[in-house]
Amino acid sequence: MKLQRMNRRALALGALAVSGALALTACGSDDTGDKNSSGNSSGAASAPAGNIKCDDAKGQLQAAGSSAQKNAIDAWVKQYTAACNGVQINYNANGSGAGITNFLQGQTAFAGSDSALKPDEITESKKVCSGGQAIDLPMVGGPIAVGYNVPGVDTLILDAKTLSKIFNSEITNWNDKAIAALNPGVKLPDLKIQAFHRSDESGTTDNFTKYLKAAGDWQYEPGKSWKAKGGQSAQGSSGLAQQVKQTEGAISYFELSYVADGMKAVEIKTAAAEPVAATTENASKAIGAAKIVGTGNDLALQLDYNPSTPGAYPISLVTYEIVCDKGNKADTLPAVKSFLTYIASEDGQSILSDAGYAPLAGDIATKVRAAIANLS
């Protein structure tokens, strides 16, 4: 069994692509990939990809939000602007919360968010979407890994209840009986737990705490801001990962791509018989079974945080493009529609593997494309 878990861990660190559903290696609302000091991304010319239809697209598009998708946006912008050289796209990867705020203030044509819009945000969006409202269009998704640095512990299994108590400072030592019960035969050290959480607003925090609330003993309402007392904080997933890497006894949550030398990823016990490793393939099993809970062209998804499906990884998130269904500005609508049509197309999705993501598939992909076609 231990050898099998080690093999699963090797797959978790090595898997970069998976077919069949939404999945990605680098997901969250944090620093993924290179970006300049302002976090802006703009298109650079290269050979155009596939059948990009520019139509009447022209001018500048301002967008902002999740940096989980920054590498994808960079790849898409590069290809799109090579074909549609009359369009300049500036994407500020300033995080999901800031991106939604920018959009609701009318500063951007679309936003990227690792959480679907809340009802009050949809209501507020009617001020900038004349005659319409903002909708959620899922574009990429993947696992949130729980990384840890405990010397001598190569395999660690935890569940939602235990994680809730760890991150709420109720379990403070690695040899606690609750952790030991989930890891029979593992020699757990008498070492203080150093739990780290995000200091900035984050869609990753929102999705992680939704999991804790739904499947664990989390007493706080989920949200982009960390609400529990105690613990330590750092900014961005890169900051959390750095703290885990350099701190013995540390544990935190971030995109799978941040699991690097000096740390390992927890296997999560679910309603299934076997614990589940954080891999893109396992996340895709959970995301592929998600329910659409939005109405009309809003495609917000609801995940099962305690799946009984074997191999379904429960701590996953989806990155959405937030855009007006109606009432888009006349001077930006052609470019918005053209660009989103491209990134949701087979041609656009096919380049994601090279950026560390996997493409949309099945009914979700079909519905996203239909919603984009109806933008006005």
C-alpha cells in the first residue's frame, strides 16, 4: 500500500495533462508564471493558431483577475493578437477579488475569477451591463494541493475534519492522535504544526474553505479572505509555498504546480475507500461531475466536496471568465466576443497543455461556446 501511495505521489508531481474534463496544473488566484512588476500581460506577435475569426475586433481590451489563468491568457493573447493585430489585450493578474471589483466598476471588459459571482455581485453587475448582467463562463480548473514539510514523513493522509482543526489551531502538533489515526504505521514527529494561510483575498482561499465547510468542521463562512484566528500568513501561493518549503512542520494550500522540493502533498481521505492524491487527472474526475447551478447562460458550477467516486480529488477549483451577457460596450464587444470565442474553441483550448493546463471538454465546452455566441 505504501509503495502504491508513493507511486501516486510521483504521478501527482509529474502529470501535466489529462483528457476528458477541466483540469490544470497551475490553478489558484496567485502568481503563476512570469509577469512584470504590475502583473500586466499583453500580446506579442507569433504565428497565428488555427481559424481565429477577428470579425470587427479592434482597439484595446482591459481585463483583470485570477492569476491562476495567467499562463493560459499569455498563450492565448500571443496567438490571438498575431492573427488579429488590430487588437491589444492587457490582462492584469491582480487576483480574483480585485478583478471582480475592477469589472463591477466598469474598468474592464471581462474578469477572471476562481470563484463564481455571488448573488449581490450579479445584482451589482446590472449597473455596468446595460439591460443584462454578468455571467460565469468556466474556462480552466484543477486541484488545490495541501503541501506540507514534515521531516521523515513521505506519505501523509488527512481528511476535511482534521484539516479544519489544523487550520483553526485546534490541532497543534504533528503527532496528535487524530493525525496518527489516519496514518497507522507512520512515525509522526513531536513537532509543532506551522499552518500558513493567504494574507490577500484569494479564490484559492474561497475554494479551500468551501471544502472545509462542506466536508469538515469549519465554523467560518467560506470567502476570499481568511477568517480563522491564529496561524501565519503570506501573500500569494508563491509566498505560501516558500514558507512551507523553508519551515519544518509547515502546512498550507496552493496550486499543484507549487509543490516542489522540500515539501510533499497530502493525500485526502474522502467518502471513497482509498485516499486520493492531488493530480490533474483526479481533479478532473471531481470537476467533470460538477453540477451547473447558474441560470440561463450563467454556467457557475457546484462541486461535490466529499465524493464517493474512486480517485475523485475533492479540493478543486474552476477559473471563470466574467463578462456581461448583454449590454457590453459597443466599442469593445467585437473584440471581447472574438477573443472569448477563440479561447473557448478547440484551437484555443488545444494550446493549453503547453501552458500547463488541460482543455475544456464535453457538455461544459459546448455550453460555454453557445453562451459566448449569444453575447451582445
